[in-house]
Amino acid sequence: MSELFYDAAPNATRVAPERAKPRTYPARPEEVTLFGTCVVDLFFPEAGLDAIRLLEREGIRVHFPQEQACCGQPAWTSGYVNEAREVARAQLNLLDNGLPVVVPSGSCAGMFRQHYREVFADEPDTLKRVDDLAERTYELTEFLLHVCKVDWQDLGQPTRIALHTSCSARREMNTHLHARELLGKLANVTRLDHDHESECCGFGGTFSVRMPEVSGAMVLDKTRSLRESGAVEMVTADGGCLLNINGSLEKQHQAFRGRHLASFLWERVSGEAMS
């Protein structure tokens, strides 16, 4: 049996698949491609810009192909295999440049690293390119932590935050571990555990549309846990979860809110106050 949901804190309740072997990380590159994700592009564009700023701060030139679109995850998880393959092929062609691909979303990065192999399982020649892309793909916090090896001075005021990591990103990319360690480098930030950290927020892409009552109950549990944690805000690197959680908080007329981790990190290291 594998570890309970990869060190879930504090209520380790879910059994996850066996962890993949630890990655071997390269030296810091001179250039990367940012895959911004469709959710960031449409709903949180400032988070995408902040991700670019964080990378440029480390002396890295960032390419952002304007033709990029969705990674194909919504279609794939909804069972639309042909449609997912069409979308995935377009991204595969676009990113076939040999550069590291940095993604400000663990679930979208997981789509590249894990699920494109399933999408193109019957195309041996394409699988070679898929494997190459998988090895070049990094979630943003993973890249900052293990490739850039950032050593930051926290320029922000003392604060208390709660972390949310999407369930798919947790399973596929270990984003909760990367984010915890990265946040731990900020001297004025206290990360508080909450008792539903390892639980799904109820979004799950089309799950929230197909089963709204179940999804609504799940996000109520999540928002209650976050508000009772003692944190003043929530941070997350997954835009879909952020939309769902903030949407529920707004509907409940709660002042508590979440924001994208990239924007939070940029504020702390740049000294720019949140507008």
C-alpha cells in the first residue's frame, strides 16, 4: 500500500498511487517556454504575468507562444478522446522546440507528463515526442525550487496563509510538497494547515457541472476548513480550484478569498503590494 495521499496534512485519509521515482533536475536554463493554461489566460492573466516576472527575475528568458490553447484535459477527462487528441496534438506541435516548459498549474503539467502517453498510446512515433515533452515539463513551483534553486528575501509584511493543492496535481506532480517547501523559504509567511487540505474542492472540471449538488457540498467543506484555519487568505497554483473556491465564498458572502500562488510569490519577493 502506498503512503496516505503523499503526506497529507493533517488528515491523511486517501490512498494514492505509488510515487514515481524522484526526478533528476537540470541546471538552470537560459530560456523556457511558459504554457499559461486556458484558465489563467481567461480568468487570471495577472498570475500568468507574475509567473513570467518570477522566471525573468532568475535571469531566464521566457517565450510565450501566442497560439497556445488548452492542454486537452477537460475533453480527455470527459471521455471525448478524439477531441482531446486533436487539442493535445496542436500543443505538442507548438511545444516541440526543445525548451523546458513551465506551467503555472499542476493539473495541466500533469496532463503533459502523465496523460499525453494515454492520449497517443496507439501512435508509437508520436509517443517519442510525448516522452520528450514530459521530461521537459515542470510545474512552476517545482521549477523555481529545484531548477532555479531560488534563495529569496521576503519583502512582505508578516501574514498567515492556507495552501490548497488540487487533488490531481497532488497525485501527479507532488505540487503540495513543492509549494510547502517554497513557501517555507519566505521568512514572514506562516502556512497554516487546514483539515481538508488533501480533499478535492469539488471542481473536477465537468464533474461540478454534472453533479452540482455533490460538488457544492464538497466546496462548502473546503471553504469552511479554510476559514477556520486561522489564515487570512488561501493560495493555490490551480486556477480551476481557485474559481470554484472563490465562487463559493462569494456566494456565501464571505470576505475570505484565495489567489494564485504566482501572484502571491511575486508580491513577496518584489515588495509590490497587492493592488
